[in-house]
Amino acid sequence: MSGEAEAGLRRDAVGLREVLFQGITAMAPAAAIAASIYLDEPAPTHPAQNGATHR
């Protein structure tokens, strides 16, 4: 039957570049959330920076 299209994915139709890009775009929202949680955490400060005097 010459008029029918073959079902399925052509060999080597999807390469490393496409798979890598898909993986990055899938992980980006989670990485942004993790970074925002990490960056939102206040850094510990030294008591001398808060105006405390040394005894």
C-alpha cells in the first residue's frame, strides 16, 4: 500500500540537542523555586555587626 504513511518516529529524528533542551525546560521551574527558597533565607550575622560590644 504505497499511499499509507508509516506510523512511528523516524530513526534519529530526535537528537541530543532536543532531548537536552526538553530536560532543561522541564527542570527550570523546580530550580527557580529551589533557588528562591535558598536565596530568601537570611544570612547569619556576627554579633559585632549588630552593634553589640565585646565584653
